Amino acid sequence: MKLLLVEDDPSMQSTLQRTLGRRQIDVRVCGDGAQALAQWQALAPDVVALDLSLPGMDGLEILTRARAAGLRTPVLVLTARGTVGDRILGLNAGADDYLPKPFDLDELEARLRALRRRLPAENGNGAAPQTPVEIGTLRLEPASGAFYLRGEVMELTPREAALLRALAVRPGHAVTKERLFELVFPGETQVQYEAIEVVVYRLRKKLAGTSCSLMTLRGLGYLLRAERAE
């Protein structure tokens, strides 16, 4: 995996470059916000890890400009800003995932690898959706990976987002429990198989009272569908 790390802290740059390098991740670093877009375009990374507090141009502006320029690389925001408002700003700007500092290196690696393989694997033919996916009042924006419900961005955990995205790209079609587990808990051998049901339960609560429902089809898996108006 080729990772572009946009981070101005030399100690963080060195630590991540050394540690992730041992895990077969090629880390290229950029410490200046004004140069980040040029590096992004030149390197064509698999994933971008982006700090929000940068000299010259902050991370949100970089992300907004990158998406406007058509750069669809998955982005993991790394920041000490941990409020819900900051997470929503990042998602609206086009972030795919959010990891507050300080973070565990194993979790960082798992999230990076999940971002790299998530979109190509979701619709079963190696291609991510190119246009917004709408199911009732739920909308998935492919450029950012963000979900909107009734026009408002949904606050989702990375696992909830991964499960909902896997279902949204195949509306009305069942996705097996096994496949969802692979997408939601990639490479996590210590997680119990039934954990997928917890994520489904949380999503159902967030979709309650809307035009979308997450259904269980015994023996087939789960599907997402829009309820018909009476």
C-alpha cells in the first residue's frame, strides 16, 4: 500500500514512516498544507492520512479542494480535534474515516487497510458507484463516502458506515452475513461473528422512522430498501 501522510509534526512523521514501513506500507510524507495537493496528485497514493492542523492551508481546505479536483483517494483524517462538529465538518468535506489522536498503531493500520479495499469490493464488480446512490431519503455520495439522511449528514461509526455502504450499493439485494463481516471487521480475528448483529441493531435505530429499512432475510443475509408510501 502507498500512503500519503500529510502531517507537520516531524516526530509523528518519523514514527509512522518507520512503524508502518515494517508492515509493508510505503509512507510518503508532506508537512506543508500548500504542497499537499501537488504531492497528492503526483504520488497517486492508495490512501491519504490527513491532519487537520497544518501550516499554510488546513486539512479541511485541502480535502475540499482535492474532492473538487476529482481526487477520490480514500482519506483518513487524523486530528486532535475530537468533537462531533469537527467530525461532521470532515465528512462533509469528503473524509472517509476519522481517527482522533492519540491513536493505537494497530487500529490505524486496520483502518488504512480497510479504506484501501472497501470501495472496490463493495458492489462486487471492482468498481465504486460513480453517481449518488439514493434509497428513499437516504443518499450516499460516492466522492466523499458520506451518508445523508433527509439532507443531513449521518453521524456513523466506521463500522456502521462500512456496513451501510455495502448494502447501499446493492439496494433491494441481500448481502450475506459472511460478506458483511469481512467488510466491517477486516482482518480482525478476535471479533466474534455475532458482532455484526450489534452493528445492524445500531443502524436500525438510526434509520427508525425514516423511509429506509434494514431487513433480515433468514439464510440470505441483510438488505436495505426504501419503504413504499401508503
